[in-house]
Amino acid sequence: MKDRKLLMIPGPIEFTPEVLRAMGMPTTSHVAPNFIEVFGQALERLRQVFLSSSGQPFIVAGSGTLAMDIAAANLVEPGDKALVVDTGYFSERFTAILERYGATVTPVRAPVVGDAPSLEDVEAELKKDGYKLMTVTHVDTSTAVRADVKALTALGRKYGALVVVDGVCAVAGEEMRQDEWGIDLALTASQKAIGTPPGLALVVAGPRAMEAFRKRKTPVGNYYADWTNWLPIMEAYEARRPSYFGTPAVNLIWALNVSLGQILEEGMEARFARHRKLNEAFKAAIRALGLKQVPVSSDREATTLTAPYYPDGVDSTVLKRINEAGVILAGGLHPAIKDRYFRVGHMGAVSASDILTTVGAIEKGLAQAGYKFEPGAGLAAAQAILTG
Amino acid sequence: MKDRKLLMIPGPIEFTPEVLRAMGMPTTSHVAPNFIEVFGQALERLRQVFLSSSGQPFIVAGSGTLAMDIAAANLVEPGDKALVVDTGYFSERFTAILERYGATVTPVRAPVVGDAPSLEDVEAELKKDGYKLMTVTHVDTSTAVRADVKALTALGRKYGALVVVDGVCAVAGEEMRQDEWGIDLALTASQKAIGTPPGLALVVAGPRAMEAFRKRKTPVGNYYADWTNWLPIMEAYEARRPSYFGTPAVNLIWALNVSLGQILEEGMEARFARHRKLNEAFKAAIRALGLKQVPVSSDREATTLTAPYYPDGVDSTVLKRINEAGVILAGGLHPAIKDRYFRVGHMGAVSASDILTTVGAIEKGLAQAGYKFEPGAGLAAAQAILTG
């Protein structure tokens, strides 16, 4: 009996054996030539994964919230106006972070939880005021709502705002083309679709973002996040020169470089396509089982993540049954509906078998919880797409 | 032929096989019961390693500089006066960080590089002004100078200052007794004597520090470092309850808990004694080889680290020869003398064989560089103490 459970939460996700092996390698010096080469490669590969040929990558020890903090602290000066496209819990966190560094923030909210604000509402607000910066949460990890990053970025740029995309639950899973779409800064965390254990904040800042940073009149409010400290370090590692500000998280960066290599070997287009197909299969299973989702319509649904409501008569104790059936899922996170839904992450190294295993465990849990459905209906719906 | 080199720099250090195995384990959920237990244990053990029964531990993804940032951002409000006991590069970094959050900083400097300011000079300055906070760098990683933390803390407390100890190159190697000595906040980074790969900032804040935080009139300037976000999380994990603010660095925390367990199994007193003995052996070897050190006198010398000057006629290229002989050492870091000395870390899991291997490689490198000495003199001096 294997007792290890499949981890299908929105991060940390399942990592490849090669990535885990890199994590457990004897640590070398942060200025050893072989590590400098690895860090340099990771920076170059990060740019490729973000589809940003012109961006400046930053790899810093910390969580995804640090990546948000890095974006806000370096781009915002007291008194700046910021617009937050608010799709849930993590958009609201961005509001709090931007305000911490002195921004005046206007959130444009969705009419209901599970929806996103319309392009018209966002444009109306952009027209009203001179916004220096606009943030978009690509996939809100709390609701599985996906924002239309391409259209929103075009809008933000039209009105001269720097566009910051929180891609924590998205980058390397959802389609995102930083250069082509004109995104000024995109960020993520290592433990999501980018496939490395938690502990790294990842940021790629485009030329307009770096220019806004260079033109600052006030010091960056946050010392650890300050690009003044990190930019020379990132430039040095990419030029394969030793350098020091804070000790980099050697093992995590080694693992990140392995994962980025695997991502680029698959190819970004193939990776986007695989995520789309596996997502379609999982969503079909959820619908076949009669479960509703938090996103109000299919064009609001994320590709990396699904947030189904519990069906009538079933509550969060079903997650324990699903866990006993071998799959770890996540509970709700959005305060307004926390106890009414659960979350399933399907990103990164996720495979067709993972999808079937997960649907199988959900069916088992629901059946044990007394929910009435045709056993196998979810699996059949998923399989129809997986074999299509 | 084993081609792996021994890593004897002041962090990252050599980690035990058990710690590295924990790093490479399949990652679980940050709210899985087995991880909650591990995180809770790590918090409890951190308190024991800091010899602080009353302190509040914080474990946050980031580098040692983040730990300094956490201390400064949470304790300092704009206009506060801070005294920095300045023993080198990292004391100066603390000055920069404190200033970033609005403190007016007075550094009390050593007369020369390699010395520490006298207790009299520090007391004279404490008398002059009402200092809210005083920082001491236990071991300055740039110079291997150790400050007299016990006496300095007593002084700071006498004049009502909160005493913050930067123990990055010290905690779990140098003797430090947080409660007994009255230290209000001590901090370190995972990759030093605490024996875990880089990527975790570790802080233990005593009751007076927590009270100063609770009485703040202004918000903490740094969002990611803000205890308002982290305190409920640390309390929850220690109470073995699931909680979420930012995703913890699961693998690193698992590895940290293994290392803390090994440290406590050795026992703090035995650990201090082992560090003292291995340090004496290494210092004896360095003296026997005729090398001078950056610290101006033996009572300024760290236990965890040695900073020898290159002898006449030898320059930093000798480090490459020592590396070829199998041991990785670090170059100089203090700007004033950067090219004139090197650094050897001997802390954490370091053993007598590591000391002999290192002395052997240094002898080999020096001989190849044309330096005249009696081969084996360093080894004999070390061995006399190791077998004593």
C-alpha cells in the first residue's frame, strides 16, 4: 500500500522527481561557479517562461506575497493613484499592499463573488483619473476566477497606467504573453504552476516598470524588497559574475532552474494546450457530477484551478473523505463563502492520471457523504475529453 | 575520486544528510496535519535553541537580511532613536535598514577595522540620549569580530533600550542566552550555525519587543515583514491549528525542524563546547602557520568563523588552490580590506575531520603559492587541541 497522497491544491503542487532531487542536493556556495551558472540560467529561462524578451527578472527568497510587495514597493510613491481590478481575496491583498506604500487605491469590484468587473467598468474608472498603476489578479486563488489579462492590459496601457499582473496561480499554466500583451510587471511564486517548492518570489519587470523605478523621487519604503539592492545582483548572476547582497536560497534556485528547464522542454504553447485540455476534462467531470462552480460563467473560469460548491447536503467534511481516498484538496478561502466550496489545483506537472485519480476520489467522497449521483459519471466525462 | 568539495564558508555551511533528505521529500500541503505538527515543533524548538522560554518565534521565507528587516520594521517608528554598535559591514547594513523605517541612527564605531567599540564608548552614548533601540551584531560575518553581547545587552537594558541581536553568524554556534542575558530580539538565517539550507529568516522576539510592537502608533512600513500578518499564523501553527497568510516554505521548514532536533539532541551546552574546541583548534593552526587575523585581539575573535590575512607574498588566488585541494573558502567582504584577507566558517555540523581537512588544504594552497612554512605545522597545532 502506498500511503502518499496526491496533492491537488492550488499550491504547493506535485513536483517532479528531478526538482525534488535538486532540492536535496548538498548545498554549494552562493558564489561557486556551478551555482552562478545555475542562477544565471534560471534568470534567462524565467524571461522565456514569462514570454518577455525585454524584462528584468528578479528571483528573491520569500513567498508570493513578497513578490506582490516587491512590485508595489518599487513602483509606488506616496500619493500615486492605483486602480485594482478586484476579483477576490488576493486583489484585496494587493489593495492593502499598495496602500502600505502610500498609494491611493480605487478598487473596481465585481458585482458578485465569482465574477470579474466588466471591461466597461474598468475603462470608465481609468477615464476618470490619472492612474499611475493598475493591478490585475490573473487567477484569484480564492475563487478560481480568471481575469481577461490581455484585454485589461490593453485598456490600462491605453490610459497610460503601468499594468502589474499577479500571476501567482497562473504563470506557466494560464496563457500569458508578457511582451506581446504589454504587461509591465508580472509576478508569481515558485510553488504554483512554475513547479518548485515554496520559498521563491519571482518577478519579471518590463522596461516601463524599470524606468518608473529609476525615476523615483523617494526611497523604496521596504528595504528587503528594494530593487536598488537586488538589481545589481540579478545583473551580475546573469553575466555569470559572483555578487552578494543577501544569500540566495541555493537549493530552491537549483530546483527552480531544473523546473524551468522542464517547462521550456515541453514548450510554452504545448504547456498552455495541456493545461487547457486537462482543465476541460476536470471541469466536465465536475459538471457531470452536478456541482456548480464559484465563477459565474465559463469565460470567468481559471485553467489552473477549479472551485466547486459543495452540493446540497454535503459540507466541508467531505474533504476528509476525499483525503482518505488519497487526494488532498483545499477548502474555501474567500471569507464570504468560505464554508460553501472547495478548491482543486491542476497545474504544473499535472497529468491525465492525476485528473482521473482526483475525480475518482471526489466521487468516492461524495458517495460516502450521501450525495446521489451515478458513480463513474465524472470519470466518464473526463475520459471523453482526455481521449478526444 | 570523490569530487565534492567541503564547504567551509560562513554560510551556507555543510548540512547533515538528514536535513538534506528532508529538503528533497515530496512537498505536502502547508495545512496538512503532519506539516502543521512539524511547523509547530520547529517554533517550539527555535525557542529552546535561542534559550528563550518567553520569546515569540517567527519563521518566514527570506534571507537573513529579511530577519533584520523584520526586526527594524516592526520595532521602529519614524523619529525613534537607535544606537548601532558598529563592528563592520553588517552593522552598517542595520543602520541603513533602521533609517529606512524612519529611525535616527547613531553608530558607535570601533577605532579600527577588526575591533569593537568599547563598553565605555557605548555607555557614554547611551547616557547622552533616550535610545529606544540598540542593535548588536553578535558576529560580524565580514570581519569575524565577535561583540560582547552579554555585557552590551546589560548596558542597553540599563538605559532602557530594546536590545536587538543580529545573530546571523552566531545562533546555535556562539554562546547566546536570550532570556538570561535579557536580549529583546534575536535573529538569524537558516544557512548558518542553525544548519538548514538558505531561505528562512528566523526571529525570536521577547515580551518587551512584542509590547513595543503592540503599542505602535503608526503602521509597520513593510507589508511582508509586518507581524500583524505573521503573529496569528505563528500562534496558530504552535497551537497545531491550520492557518494562512503566505505559503510557508514547506520543505525548508521540514528541514529546519530536523536540524533543530539534532541541535537539541546534542544539547546547547555541549554544542557551545564543541564550537569552542573546534575553533581553538583552527585558530591554533592559523597562528602556527604565521597568519594574522582581522580581529585585533583574541577576545574579539568569533567562535564560528575565522578571518585570516593572507601572508606576505600571497594574494586571493590562493583560494583557488585551496579549492583545488578540496575546500571552498570565502574571500574578504569588508570594503576597506577586501583583498587582503579570507574567511573560514566552522559552525553547525562541523567536525574535527572538517577542521583537519581545511587546515590541510590551506597548507597545500599556501605551499603552492610559495609561502614558506613548516608543512604540517598547522595540522599539528590543531591536532594538539583536538586530542587534548
